[in-house]
Amino acid sequence: MTNPFRKASFLKRLFSLLILITFSASFSPVAMAQDFDFSDEGDDSAGDFNFDDTPAQPLNTGKTFVMPNNGKPVNLVFFEPVDGTPQKTLDLLTEATVEKLKDEKYAEYDSVEGIPIVEKLNAMSEDDRANCTFEASCIADIGREIGAANVIVGRITTEGLERPKITFDLIDVSTSSSKNFIEFETQNRLRKQEQDISGALLRLFNIDTGSIDSLMTKRVVEESAPLPTGQLVGGIIVGVLALGAIGTGAYFGYTAKSLDDQIAKDIEANINATPGSFDSLKHQADVKADQDTASKDAMIANILYASGAVLAVVSVILFLVRQDKDEDIFANDLYISPSFNADGGGVVTGFTF
């Protein structure tokens, strides 16, 4: 005879086991995913929610937008998503950019995060948003509604790149056009990206920080001022004289060298001639005359070379020197005088002041 209590106990254990299995399955990832409803509420004809039509949403940081009212032109700043860069990164870069724009170099502006622009873009479809963010007039229209002077659109590309690339587009709301565009590579660390942003903003707003490059450029511009007419003419004249002196010196040097060659030939001929004969005496006389002439020509050549070198230096000085005051460079006494001694001659030049 079957014990009815044993059968009831078996059914009770089976029922408890089924409840346990059902309860455990309800917490599995598959069951949890199946419990979410991705369909559009209130629209029976809608199918599953289409994520492709959903623009990237910024983090809900609880921020509220307050338009500055200090009377300064306002810059609205935001970073637009390009690839799979986390939205948190975009928000941090936006905050860093606004913080950099609070520097005294940008004191003429008030700069805030472009929260209203992001909200407008979030309300658009993906295609409309992409078209608007790359169209200066569209962004300018949104900025104009808010009362902004400029909109700075930042973008960072990280996927597939060893070094992330950041771009800034400065949009002038009044003209609905792009004022400037900066593109630069940076590193993966946020601190380094903030440093690179600081330098990029200076270039974006064309701010001269007085760097070595700008000071050198300024110095070159100052030194390239036109020469006074008198100084320019004087430099040209002295330069021509220098070329003439060097050219004439080259002529006398060539003459002296030719005479030296002739002297060598006369000496050789005199050796072969009969001592005391007419030919021997003639060669000796020719050698003496050629030696005197060669010596004079060599001395003249040396003087002209030295004079030409001095004149060339003076000419360069006349072309390069700029007066700090409206003074004539010839107001100071410039003297050039020849100098001779037992070893030769030359030219002495100088200024008195």
C-alpha cells in the first residue's frame, strides 16, 4: 500500500525546486536584458528603439547654464563627439578649455560651456547634427539666439591613432563664418592635453605672447627700416670705390708678377751671355729696371688692396647701421688717410665722436 504522505512530500520538494530555478533564472543577464523594453512608449506602430538616430548625450552633471552679463563678448565652448571617445573625456576637455580662456590674455571675453548649443544639437537627428556641427552658419544661428559672440567647437579623434588629434574651430557669430581653425596632435594624458590646449588657444585667437620668435621678428622689422638717402648714396659710392681699388690693385699685382717672370728670364739669359759683352750689360740693365718697376707695382697693388678692403668695410657699415635718432651719419667725423713706412703703405680710417 502506497504511503500518501511520502507522495505529497516528493511533490512538495519538486515544487520547491521549480520555484528555486525560476527565481535564479530571473537574475541571469539574459533574463534581465529581456525584461527591458526598448520600444517607443505611446506608439503602437513603433518597433525596437533605433540607437542610430540617437545623438551622443552629455553626462548628466547637474550643470545649469547662466549667460554672463558683464557686457563682454561671450565665447561658448563645447567638444563635439567624433568617434568612440568617452563623453566624460569630452566634458573634461570642455571644462579645461573654458578654464584656459579665463586667463588674463582673454580678459576681453567671457567664456562659458556651450550647454544650450549641446542641448539644441541633442534634439536633432544624427544626420542633422553632423551637418550642423560642420556648418559655421548653423552653429552661428544657435549662438545668435543665445547672444554669444563666438562659438568654439572642439573635436578630439582617438580611435586608430597613436597620438590623439584635437581641432578647434572658432566661429564668428556676427558673420556666420569661421574665424580660425587649429589642428594639433597631443598625448593620451589629460594633463598634457590641457597644456597643448593652452598653446592652441593662443594661436586660435592670434595672441602674441612676446615669445623669443615674436621678439626676433619684431627686431628684424625694426632693423629693416629704410636707409636715409645720404647714407644710402654714400654706401653705394664707397662700395664702388672699394671695387675700383681692388680691381686696380689686381691690375698692378698682375703687372708686378709679369715683371717678376721677365726678370727671371733676363737673369737666365745673362748667365748664358759672355761676361762684359753688350748682351750681358743689357740683361743686367733690364733686370735692374724691371726690379724697380715690379717693386713699385707691388707696393701700389698692396696699397690698393688695403684701401679696397677698408672701403668695403665702410660700405657695409653704411648699409647696415641704423640711426636711433634723426641724425646724419656723416655728422661724425669720418677720416680716411694713406699711411706709408719703410715696409710699405696702407690706409688708415676711423670715426671721431
